[in-house]
Amino acid sequence: MKGFPFVQGTDGHVGPRQPMRNEDYMLPSVNIQTDKPPMSWFLCADATKMEAESEPFPTITRPQARATPPEQPAGLEHCSPKALARWKGDNYRLQPYHYENRNMVVDAHGPRKLKPEEQLRLMGFPTNHLELKSRLSADLKSQLIGNSFAVIAVARLLVGLVATEEQVVTKDLTEVLWRVWKRNETKIQHMDKPWKLRFGSAAADLSGVGSLRLEVCRLAGIPLRQYLDPERRLSDEELLVYLLTRNGTHKGADIRMDLGMPYAVGEMTRQSIDPSSWTWKVLMSYAWKQKDQHINVLETIAVLDLFRKLALSVKFHKSQIVILVDNQVALSVLTKGRTSAKALQSPIRRVSAVLLASEVLACYGWIKSGWNPADGPSRWRARRSHA
């Protein structure tokens, strides 16, 4: 019976599985009607779809450059001569129908295919999803995207995990999901703007993180502030610090030396804290005095200088303070309070002394450099010195 799978029945009988009938393959289907988001959400600012803007793009596939066309490419017999010429000029990377006008984009440089960042947005990923792989070529990025899945489609299937049928009966969930995506995508694109628009008072309207639950569900029970701080002893900033400290963990993680990754990822999070929850101002700005020191030492001393400045004011004594650090080494030794690196032992001891004297409880959080409000101002002084 080679080639036939066997199953064991409940009566203990073992035998070949019976062929499935056509009706066994029939699954219930659901027809979902929704309004499509505008194409401007996904294409670059200067780009438009060449033709049939209301029609969707074809399924994103993995590109592969070839010297000769592949055997029996999909849709070849229905393609126009212009599409076939573009297909050949692009080294037969995609199926030939991708090069039809209705599946192309036009910008100031003329007709082109979708860029990887546009493909990411169409698939429901954020624009910066592959930013850590920025050295990858456009082909390699499209290889990853073409081998992925549509995020919004998966999210639509998983809605039941965060909302009940009664809560969403009057909602167009697909439209809501795209709206949540758009809000977060706007925040990401906002990060390319000048510092004051990113972190100053003008950025207040982009604070917080969008979520499906907040869109479709009303908050049940007692509001969070009334539950945690009924007498309103805490300011908004203090309550936010309190909520962040509740998410902290004292547990470490063993690191795999071959991969440089933790065994238990959940205990060593790399999720950046969102700085748009606050508005920021420059408190200190100065040039490094000992530029020959390693950057890990300089970043740790910068935190020490901040604690020393805060300790001069009585209002910061006996308080909890959240410090955002983008240097992983400095973050780790500050959190642990000790280190075997001799160069870091002196600033760490001084940090501990200042915190002990001012009775300050420090809570450290990681923030990626691109989101760090202190990253831009740290370069202003260098620009002024060259002016």
C-alpha cells in the first residue's frame, strides 16, 4: 500500500484512509463587502497608478532575475506587446502581466513597478518593517514580502480574539483595521519630520497607539485612572511612569553565543517605548569632554549627568523616574547596577550614589535610536560649531 496514508480508527482498526468526496472539500465561505482605502495610502507621494486606479494590484510574488524567460509563464498569452517589452527589460523578474499598465505605477521618472515600501503597505505592514534589513537589495526585500501574508486578512480572521460578535455587529471591521493601520503608519512617517514636529507640542495629536479594541469596544467598568488613582494624587506623567514600571521585569535571560539571541525572548524584550506619549524639551546639551572614551562609557556618563542635575532639585527627590536609553550596554549595566567592565564601574557606582542620596527610584526603558528624542539635539551642537 505504498503511497496511501493509513489511519487508526476508534475501534482499533488500522487501514488505508478512504478517498475524500467532493463534498468533503466544501468549506463554508463568507463574502465580506468593504470600502477600499484610497491608493494614496500605499503609494509614494509622487506616484499614481497608471490605469484602473479602483482595481487592485496583482498578488505580490517573489522576483527572480533571469537571462531567459521561464517556461510557461503565467498569463503570457494575454499580455500586450508593451508589457512583454517591459518584462524583457526587467530580466523576466516577475510574471509578464505585472508589467501591464493597470499593474504599474507612474511617477516623475516614468512607469515603474511597486517599490518594496509600497508593497509592505499594501500587505498591511508598516513602512519601516524591514528597516533593520536596510542593506538588502530591493529584490531581496521583495523576496521576503512576496513570501509573506496579508496582515489585514489575518487580523480580520483573528478579530474574535479581541472582540465579541455583539461588539462588532455594526462595524466594518476591515475598514476599522485599515484605519488602525493608517494611524500607526502616520506616526511612523511622522518620525522623518523635524524634531519639534516629532517630539514637541505639535506632535501631541499623534500620541498613543491605535488598536482594534479601542476602536470597537467601549471601556468597561471603572476607568483606569479612577481605579488606580481615585484621589488623583498623580499627574498624567506620574501615572504613565507608574504604568510603565508595572511592566518591568527583574528577570534576566541566558544568551545563545552562536546566535547572540536570548533563549527566552519574552524575558528580554526589544520593543521600543513609544516617545510620542510625552512632549519633550531639551534639558541639557553639551559636547563630550573625553571623546577618546568608548561610546558605552559616554552613554552611561550622560545618564549620570542627568541624575546629578535632577538631584539638585528637591522636587525630584523621593520620586520614580523613567529614563529612556538607546544604548544596549549602558541600559543593561544601569539596570543591573553592576558590571565587570572596569571602564563602566566608576560611572555605575556614581549613579548608585546619586540615586541613593536623592532617594530616586530609576526605571530604565529601551528606545531605538530613530525614535530617541535626544538623538537629534545631540547633533545640534556639532552643527553650530561648524557654522
